[in-house]
Amino acid sequence: AATNQLHGDIVTMPPKFAIPSSEKGSDVEVCASPWNEVHVQHALIDLGCPDGSTGGFYSLMRRTRLMRVEVLRRLLGDSDEDYRDETLREMFRNALAGLCSVPRPPEWCPGDNEDLHLLDVDTVMQARVQLSYEKSELLRDISFLEGRFTQHPGQLLAGEELLHVEGMSLLEAKEWCFKLPGCQGFTYRGDPAEGPVDVTFRDLWDDRPQDNSNWTSVRFENGDQTLMGTLRSDYEAQLGESSWVEPEVPSWDEVIATIEDVLNAVASQGRADCGEVRPRPLRNFITDRDGTINNECDRYASSIQSAYNGAWLSHFARYCTENALIITSAPLGGRPSAEGLMELSVVPRGIFTFTGSKGREYFNNATQRLLEVEELPQKQRELTDELQRHLQALCTNPDNTKFLGIGSGLQRKFGEVTIARNDRAGTVPEPESRRFMAAVRQVKQVVDPDGSELDLHDTGCDLEFYPRAFGGQSFDKGSGLLCLDKKLQLHIADGPNLICGDAPSDISLIVAALRLMCGDRMVDIWQERILHEEDPEQSLDDEDVERIEEPDEQLSEEDMEQQLREEAERKGEEEEEERAARQAAARLAVLFVVSRKNVNYAAATEPQAGPMQVADRVKAWCKLSGAQCVLVPSSDALVASLACYANRVASKSVLSRRLTKSTPMTY
């Protein structure tokens, strides 16, 4: 009977099956469901290759990037396509379900770390992985797309009536409210459980609906409001977890208000000095990515930018700055088999200028081409190309594919190549890591038989190669910014500028901006003062120390007076020079994320420093120069503050299609 039911045209009765049990007479009866109610979900078990070509975890993450790109194309573009389309939202929910389906370690129990999972990284090895970034950012994106409804007693009378519909279910009313432009809630009388109700939709919410019996009001908060509330709650939950670099951790509202004050102050300085009226408050927005405007992730290749993050940052870039520049130590990407920043970002082209390898390479939005700030010698280019090909071939071995997907993976930078041998979580057992390191050294031997061309540096997690002649040069992000200022005509010297960072390597961005705004001589003097404060034993050059020399006893009284007058004039000129430099630096705002967790795969070779040391150095530079400075406890707080500031400047949020009643700000 069951067989006939399965193959018949019409199923009149769900078929039943008996599964034999090990205990006699205790078979388990299973009743099949109709086909349209069956949800088959295959748990992800493989890590896969970072480019998504072999399926598994990375293939899913690549699909989430395409989904997020589509959301922002619809949201930020000129078309009327719905960025909250149900099909798109369902894809996000399915992606999150897929991540949640990744197997757990054998010892895992309900109540343990919800983000701990187990993936096959090659044919014989499994690894415990933390998927906190990937899961939380998807969950946030879903909130950003869907918003939320909350139910309140009483009748909503605030604002204007948008629509009145008779005979609706509560589910239908929510769907109408979700799609109705400008709708902030609806109100109805009666109990929807007893049948359809008449619903009135309104464009304004009142926190205290009229207390009319038998009336209910439902508030709709869009994705901006919902997500901002979630981030606030997450931030406040972490306030008391451990100490920070300051005596007290500022509240969420204090961070947002302080950053708004600083940006307004810098913008007003620029207006006062230049006498120009600008439609945007800032000339340049220069920022690092990982740990600064993007939350940290255990795997660089899966740190896909979230849709809400891209939307908020794009809103800020469009309304608050003339040039928006992301400068990172990681590779730029945009090339086959040499992926990087461009493959992780989801914002539409043209809003940001993407740069990689500390600013040595960048994507020119005007020409749509990948360019370099300085030409890499042909010999060095051929050497790094050959090295990358050999390392790529090495990682096609089934036992080695895992090294593409952990930590930094395989990165092709400007004149450099990096391959991970482990990550900071120690995913790969040390003997296996050493085996792979030996194989990589053999590759170096093939490419550079006499050892005269390539230098190899082992960071403990990464193996970094760079040509000897090239590697000896000192080039940091500040060097890259100086080059990009000329190439892209950023006019950093004029300001106002905003610089954001989170790592010791990002301090060079502050120094470079000050050099352009205040001059090399004054910055060198400030640098000597900072070094002297950090190490008082260090001797300073006489020319950089403000002092008046003792007069020579052999000089006549008239000559001594002349010498003292000249010294006083010199000191006065230096004081005037410093005053002018500080006035110029007042057009620079520095927002620096200083958190307790610092993961930066792109800067593994750079000197590491504790949060307090980094904070002290940033504050010292800003105090001496007169630049405006805010230390921010988290990336979330920084990005949310930029979004709030953009909302004030534009008089609308990124999700709002119409202006609010407040007057737009001009600069």
C-alpha cells in the first residue's frame, strides 16, 4: 500500500514505514510528510578552498558575498528594486542555517560555545573552528533587512494615517507595514485570533499609545533602528567584562556623542581656515579595515564584509567626505589566483578607493584598473610570480589544501608572498605545521637555488617571502599614504581629514598626515619628544631641544646682548612655527579602536604592542600636534558612530528614502 501511495498521482493517506529495532517487537514507525513540507539540509563538513571552487564552508561564504553585493546594489542604486525582497531574505536565513549545521566536536554539549564547530580540512584531518564572525554578521544582516515588530497596548494616533484596510490578519498587517514606505506602525481593535481586524497604518510612532481598551498597536522598527539597538546591547553587555586603557569605559551614547563633537570641530576648523563652503564636512576619510571598520575574523578569506557594514560606511563616505580610502597591509586582490581586499568588500565600486600592500597598489575607480604607486622591477615581479605558482601547486596536494584556508592563507602582495603554516588558534598540530614549513622551504630552494634572491621570515603563523633587494627598504602605511596623496591628488595638507586605525602599524598614517599638514621639521621635533618621553635615557640632538645656550664669557656685553636677542628671536620663530603647525593639525581627527582583542593577519611581521602602549602613542601624537583624538572601545562603536553622524549630516538614514524635518548641515 505504501508503495502504491508513493507512485500514485494522488496521495490520499501519508504512507507509513516500520524501521526494525534491535529490541524484539519494538519497531519504530515513521510517517512520511508531503514533498512540499520536507526540508532536506546537508550539514557542511568541509572547509574547502578559499575561492569557493571546491564547495564546503568557503563556497557558502562566497555565496554570502554575492548576496550582500546584491543587497547594496539595490539599496544604494537608483532603481526601485526591493533590497528587502523575500527571496533575498530567505537566502540569508538559509546561509545562517547552513553555518549552524556545521558539525560540533564530539565532546560538545548544548550550552557550550555556540560558535565552536568541526570541519574537515583535508582528507585525514579535522579542525575545531570558531565561526563567531561569520554567524554573528549574518544574523546582523538579517536584522538589518527585516527590522522587527513589537506589540503594545493602546491605540496609536501619532502622525498621519497612511492607509486604512478592513479585514486583515495580523500576519498580513505586518507584511503590509513592512512594504509600506514610511510606515512606523499600525493599530487595530479586537483580537486577530478571533478573525480579521480593521487596521490603520501610521507614519509616526508614539511611545505611549492612547490607553483605549480593546485596542492594540504594533510598532515597526526598520533595520537601522533594530541593529543599532542590538549593537548597543552587545556593547553594554561587555562594558564590565575587563579593564580598558582608560579608567572608565564610555557608554554607547557617550562614544557616539564624542565622535560627533570631534568631527564637527574638525569640519568647522577647515571651514574657518579655508573660508570655503563645502557640501561635505571632511575632505578625506582614511582608514584601516580589519579591527577598525570591520570586526575581526579567525580566517582572512572568510571575513566577508557584512551588508549593514557596507551600507553604513557607504552612507558616511557619500555624505561626509570627498575621498574615502581604505589602506591595508593585506593584498589588494582583483587578480586571478591573487585575491584580497576587493574580494572581501561588498560596497559598490567608486564609493571607496581600495589599496593594498600598505598602499603600494590601488584600484583606480576612474580607469577601473589596478595600479601601483611605484613600478616593481621586472626581475622581482617574475620571481614573486614564480614563487606563488609553486606554492599554489604545493597546496594542490590533498594534505596541504588546509593551509589555504586557515589564518592568512596564501596572499600575493606587492613584491611579497605570504603562506600560512598555522593560525593564532593553533588549528594545525605543530608537527604537521613543521612538515608543511619544510615543504615550503624546499619550494624556496627550487625558486632560489643559491639563496641570493629571496628572504624568508617565519612569524610563527605565516611564512613571508620578499626579494632581498626589495625587502630591505622601509615602507609602512604612512609611506603608502604619502605616495597616494600625490597619485590621487587627495590634498591631505588642506584637510579636514579623518584617520581611523587600530594597530601599531596604523600610527604611521597619523604621522604621514601630520607631515603633509604641518611639515617635516615640526613632525620630527614632536617625534623626538615622544621618543624621549618613552625613553628618558635616550640622548636628544641639541638642535631638537628647546634651550638657550649659556653666553660665552669671552664676548663683550654688547655681543652677549645680541646673542641673547638672536636666541630669543629663534625661540619665538620656533614657537610661532609650532603654533601654526598645531593650528593646521586641528583639521585632523583621529578615531582609534583600542580593544582587548587584537588579531591582524596582514601585519604579522610588524612590531606588536599592548593596547595601553598603542593608546599612549596615539594620544601623545595628538596632544603634541593638536589633532582631535578619540579612543574607541570597539569596531562596532566606531562604525555605528560614523553611521549616526552621516544620518545627521544627510538628514536621513541609509534606509530612508525621504528627508526628515531637520535642516541639512553644510560646511
